[in-house]
Amino acid sequence: MRLVVDVSPLSHPRTGVGNYIRGSLLGLAEVGGHEVVAFAPVSTRGRREVESALAGIDVDRKLPVLPAAHAVRTAWSRLGRPPAERVVGAFDVLHVSDWMSPPQRSGLRSTMIHDLVPLHHPEWVHPRTRRMHSAKYANAARTCDVVMVNSHYTARDVTETLRIPEAKVKVAYPGVDETFSPQGDRHDLGRPYLLTVATLEPRKNLGTLVQAYGRLGDTGLALAVAGAAGWGEQPALDVPGVVRLGYTPPEELPRLYRGASALVYPSLFEGFGMPVIEAMACGVPVVASTHPSLDEACGEAAVRADPADPDAIAGAIREALERRDELITRGLEHVRSFTWAANGRAHLEAWSR
């Protein structure tokens, strides 16, 4: 089969969605047996970002450089012409992203839905994000033969909320890169630290985490916050002991995880929660929100806490530190099944029909 995968989100610095796309391509290449084409109209800078993300991954590239690439992608999706085959050639599968939904003449049409946050909680996202995703969800329900999701929680949400038939919705869990392991360099902050990895936006609930940190008392632990500024009211991080690290490139994350005493992830809603399994793979105990969207990422290997209750989060942090050795062992066992090769096989199984 010839598989064309839209990689538009890789034209920007990678966060969760971009890491999932990159990992899926890595998995497809590892499984092999098919021609995989990474495709996106991009700007000159965007092409550099995509090429950097795909370095070392054995897939073809079709990355036409265009001025105002984002506007072109949007217009192409809205106008519904020309068909994608005119740009990228014939294919058996076209897998589109959140950013682009070009028309096609033939072949199976697939997309990925990471979560339905913009529908359930529009107040948590930028109005532009809400408009883009609302259009994407409608297009997926109307045109796609297959809808990939990253968890069974999201699969149920998609079938119930978007009324997409269950038979069309297929789960492909994210994987963990081999660089996420207990072995290797550790970040040195100058003192022990708790870590959270999240874009600074309302859904990530960092304000409550800072309150919980304040209730730990004099533990000698800093709270390191890794993540770029996002949309909406920003959490107050100018607090003694809180260290804002800003955006951390994916290649720097393993040593940041390994240096942490624990990862704390109090998100109010996720599609899956990739930092949870990344931290576990690095041999770090995890404290996570009790929201059910995180159940599959956590398994039985994390300490869970009500994300609305700073006292509960503080108590969960203390418990995780006390149970450190046990949680590390559980976490390493839990993440063994989360591989990009398994992700690639799940995509191929969904597309081979």
C-alpha cells in the first residue's frame, strides 16, 4: 500500500500531537512493507521543522514549500479542490491531521482525533482552535472511513459525541521512544525537584498544582514547570521554589524526567497523557489526575488525586515519594507495551480492510 500521512503539525515546535505523529511514522517505518509518504504544504521554516522531526525515519517526503502555507492549507480544505492526488500522486490511504482536510478522488480516508476538549470545554481553548476543530470533527464524521484515536476513553467519546459508528473508530496507543529510559544523563537543577510537563493553558491545571506545592511545606523540593506559554490566563508561577523552564525540546525531556523526584500531572482532561508514560519509562514515580481520560496512561502504576483539590494533590505527592521504589517498578512494567511499532501495526490493521 501507498500511505500518505499529513504531517502539517510537525511544521511547528513539537508538543503532544506532533510527538504522536512523529512516533506513528517511526512505527510504520519500523513495521515496514508499505510505502509511507510524509506530506504537507509548508513554509520554508516549516519544512526545516518537519525535516528535523523526521530525521532518521525511513519515510518519503512530499513537502512543497509555499508562501502563506497555513492559509493555503485552510483554503484547500474549504474549497474542496484540487484532489490530493494532483499534488502527491495516487495512494491507497490518505491520513489527514487536525490542520488540513484536502479532498481525494479515491483510496481510504483516515484521520486522527486526539480528544474532544474543544467541544466539551470550549472555555479552555482559543476561539480559533475551537473553530478549527469543530470543522475537523464535522469533516471526519462526514467523510472519513477510519478515525484513529489514542485511547479507548477517546474512542467512546468519539462514538457517543460525534455519532461516528463504532466500527470506524480504531485505537492506536502512543508509544515511548527508546531515549526515554532510566539510563542516561539527569538534569541538574541544583536541588531535588518535582516536575510537570505541560503547555501553560487552563486545561493543564497548573494553578492548582502551584497551590498544592505550597502546601507541601519545607521539603527542599523545587517545582520545575516545563512548557511553553499557551492560550488563556497564565498560571502564577512567580512563587518561591517554582522554576519555569519554558518550552523544552523533546530530545531534552528524558534527562529532565530522569532528574525529577516525581512527575506531577494534574490535567483536567486528556486524550491519553503521554508525559505519564514517558516519565514512567524514565524510572520516575507519577502523580496524576483522577480524570478517567488518564486511566489508560496510568494503569495501576500512578498515585491519583482529585485535580480540583490542592490538598489531595499534595497528599498524593507525599505518597508517591514514600512509595518511590514500588511505583518505579510498576511504571517500568506498565509502559513495556507502549511501543511505536505497536502503534504502527494498529494503524496498518485499521487501514487494511
